[in-house]
Amino acid sequence: MIKLYVDDERTPPDGWILAKNYKEAIDILIKEEGNIYALSLDHDLGGIGTNEKNGNDIAQWLEKQVYTKGYKAPRHLHSHSMNPVGKRNIKNTLYSIYKFSQKKDN
């Protein structure tokens, strides 16, 4: 099972694979659907104030896939962002995915 760490600056913990931006993360999420055990997101990909898509954009993409296409979400969803507002936004989106997935599994 894959543990996916999305961050443009930090080195992932041992045993995690790294995606540095939105496109890399989405490509892995598509290719490895059902094989991703854990996902940890940073918010500011490409730096604060850039037009780069961020970690919450990834979380929102995942939410849409889970809700509309039956995508199998990773079992463990996290945010390791140091941006407090970005982290809260990601966590809210990930919690929505988690609650939806729990209902679907019951």
C-alpha cells in the first residue's frame, strides 16, 4: 500500500512517496486508486501568493471523485501544513470525505 506525501519543500518520512505539486499528486491518485493507504497534504504548494493549486485543491478534487465517481479514498487522510488557515480548510474537506466514506461502507 502506498503512503502519499504532498509537499514542495519538505522531505517525506521514510516509507512515503513524494508528490511536489498538484499535477503529480493527482496523477498518482488516479494511477494508484485503491492502492493508496494514507495521504498527507501540505497547503502552500509553490509558495504563498502564487497561482499554483494547493493542498486544499487536491482535497477538493478527491472529495469530488469520492462523491460523484465512487473513488476509493485513502484510509488515512492528514494535513501536515504549517499554514493554520490552509490546514483547517484541508482538514474540513478531508473530514467530509471521511464521513461520506464511513456512511458508504456501512
